[in-house]
Amino acid sequence: MTKQTHGPRRSGARARRRLPRLKIAIAAAVSFAVAGTAAQVMAAQPDGSDGQPPVPSLSWSDCQGGFECANADVPLDYRDPQGKTITLAVIRKKAPDQAKKKGTLFLQPGGPGNSGVDFVRNNYAGLPAAMRDSFDVFGYDVRGVGRSSAVTCWDDQTYTQAITAAKGVPGPDAYEPAVRQAAAFGQACLDNAGELAPYVGTEYVARDIDLLRQALGDDQLTYYGRSFGSYIGTVYAALFPERVRALALDGGYDPENYANRPYAYDRPQYLALDGAMSRFLDWCKADQDTCGFGDGDPRGAFEKLKADLDANPVPTANGGQANGYTLVYRILFNINEGKVIWPSLGEALRKAQQRDNTSFLLRPPSPASYDFLNPNVAVECVDKDYPRDPALLKRQVTKNAELAPLLGPALAYGPPTYDHQHATTCVQWTGEKPSRYDGSFRAKGSAPILVLGTTGDPDTPYRDAVALSRQLDNGRLLTFKAEGHTAFGRSACATDAVTGYLVDLKVPARGTTCADETQPPSATPKVAPPGTTLGELRNGVNDRLDRLGSLR
């Protein structure tokens, strides 16, 4: 069913329910200014007198490093567009020559759960000069994330206890405890998020973006979204196809499976992650001199390491402990870096074997991880429509663990954390979902939309990018033949293509393929080229710090 483009659906009890007209007072970081004078807009009256949501007024203030910050008030519930509001933290860095700029470039990080404010701060300097010269670069924390009224389900102590008790090699009776734990987590989300919980879904996020676009004075949207940001962009295009100038969706989701057939979305993600780990272990076996882990049998050594760490955890410097689950959790995110980090990954595994707690693979998740994981689960439970069949849940979860034996069991039966583990919570989710989008995803009538897929992506499988490019009426696929997550910044070929598309609307030719991934050093020479081996992977130190790839 094609959805309206000028307001959310109204049906049944949802249509009749209205929230009282009270503004939510939401604390924001001190660097963010209180909303002020409205920007010039064209699509709606700023005061909402035309029946549309009021366009946010943005009062910008300096927030260091040449960045400007502000707050934006948007409707909590778009069914009541002039009722309660939620405050979003926004950031921008203006193009150096305002007379020559083409508009605003929205940067959307992965997640759900990563801060768009931090994403702009951390990545602006690494953007191609043509992007920085052509656009004001803009980002924001989506509703329920970071400075925009972050959702908290479990507090840090509860999360730490659950993570500490998790196993890298769960026992045969792990399923039922995992389901009970997931139910407790989901209820905590609903209890602690209060009236925000129903409204963190991606349809409302996309509607927020359209209001922000208007507040910034842009007639159409120019957008780069990576990973989950690709799904946000997809929903925006579906709702507002005529307002698309250029959307680059990197690490694309299969939107139909994600929203409406989530078990069909989950399994390829398990397989992609385990496939990436398997290819790393194959490389490690073939080049033991460079890898340095496994003594000729890295796969067997990895299985033994998980079990050994479960049986005898390693004390950490801060008084915690690292076990087999810690190992799996760290690999889950760090393997996203691709082949360039394989030598460092081998070294970190060898250190873990030696019970050396300086290995980044033996750093338990910290509160920074929990800030990401809490909304990560909550948003996807609102977005996804899992069948409420306990028997089906058990079959699906146990099969996923069986088909992905390297990393899958720890994730399938562990506490609620990242995408792979959401089914047990989301099947039991009891909250309303008015902000969920269920299609269509065609974006009929949009300008060309660029989709990027990486063939060995361990996080967003390549097949999803292919599916997205086919579901969009005007999608164009660019393929990056490589390991690792997403393409922009890790491939000069893909980065040039995205830059040309966003700046000058040059759409890559059909069938465009990039194959310029940085390779790991071979055993000869024994020393890696400068900048190739990372002594400490960034996700080892800074939990879920979302950075674009850096060309090496």
C-alpha cells in the first residue's frame, strides 16, 4: 500500500487518540541553543496554521571548531502535529563560500543509536573538499538517541551484570533464559522511555528530517546515510519522493524484509557476520606468519579460546572481567573495518590467547556501548513486525545459532544488544507502534537514488543492497568488491562516485563496480606498509564511535 506523503495514516483507535497539548521539556547538552527565529521555508507555514506541523525555528550558536549548534522542536506524535513536542539536537558546519553552496548535506550515521551530532563532528574534516565546499554539512541526534531524549532501558549496572554473565559458548539450555531476559529488557524499555517509546520509529524520524530540511531553507534533500542511515533515507524517499535531490544509501537495508519479514532479514545478517569471520580465519591459516594466531589451526584455536575464556575469564584493568562473550562482542564491530585490520585482529587474538588484557578484544562493553545498545533495540522493536509465535521464535533463533557457529550462538542467546539479538525482545514487545513504516518502498517519482553495497559486508549483507536497488523505482546500485562495512571512505572509487553524485548529480553507470580495497600485507615483506596495520582499532577503545572509513 502506498502511503500518503503529507501526513501519517489515521485509522481505528490510533486516529481517535490525541495527546494533550503540553510541550515536553527535554534537557539538552549545554552547547545547544534554545530554539529561536524561524528559517525561511516554502513547503509549510512556520506556525502550522495550514494544518501541517510547525517548521522548527533554529537559533544557531557557536559550539567550537567552527561548528554551530541548535535545538529543533518537532511533534512527538505526527498524528497530533501541533501537540506535544520533542527537542532534537542539531549541528552544522557552513560551506566556506555561502554564495557558491548548493544547499545542505545531511549526514546520517548507522545504528540505530549512533549520534548524528558526533558523526558530523568526527567526520567533517575527512570529507572530500568538494562536499565541504558545496554544502553546509548538517547532522542531528534522532529522537530517542544521544542528546535528543535518549531511550534507556537497562541502567549501566544492570547491563554490566547481564554482559558479564553471558557466554561465548552458551550451553544447551541457553534459549529459555535468553527469552526471559529479553522480556525483562523490553518491559524496562517501555517503563523507562514512557510516552516516547511508541514514537521512536523510522517513519517519524523521516518526517523529522523533512521538517529540518524546511527549517534549513532547502527545497529538496541531499543526504548521505550509512548502514541504518540507509533505511532512514529509504523511508524518507518513500514518503517524500518529490523532495529528493540526491540520496546516497551506503550499506543498504532490504527494507521490505527489515520492516515486514524480519526473520528473513535476520538470517542473512547472521550468515554475513559468520562468513566474514570465516574468511578472516581462512586468511589467517594461509598466512600464519602475518596473522600470528592459531598455530596452523586458527579455526580450532578460536573455538577453544571462546570456551577457555568462558571457563576462566581474564580480569580487566578496571576490575571487570572478559570472557568468550566479550571476545565475540568486540569482533562483531571491529571486523567491519575489512581486510586492512586483519593483521591487527590476528595479533589481538594471540594476546587474548595469552590472557593479555591489553588486547582490545578483551575490553568488556562500557556505558558508551549501552548508550548505543538501548535505543538500538527499542527502535528496531518499533520498526519491525515479528510474528507473535513463540514456537516460530525458537525455531528461528536456534537455527540462526546453528548456521553461524563461529559468532552466532553468543549473539543469539546473549542479552539484548545488537541487531542479531533483537528477535527475542521484539516478539514480546507490547508497546504501540504508530511511528513504524510498513511500505511501500518504491519512492515512485523520485530523482535517481544511489545504493552502495559491499560484497563481503559483515553487517549489512550485499544482497540487501541489491534488493533495495530493485525495490526503489529509480535506484542505481554501485558494488564494492571488498570485506568490511560500507564503501564510502574505504574505496577511492566509491568515494569519488558518491562525491560526483551528491555534488553534481552524476549518477554512476549501471553495473559500476569498485575493487580497490586495501589488502593486508603478505608474509613477504614481513612489515606492513605504513598506515595499514592499526595497532589499536577504534572500536576497541571508543565504543561505537561511528566514523566513515579513511582511505589508506
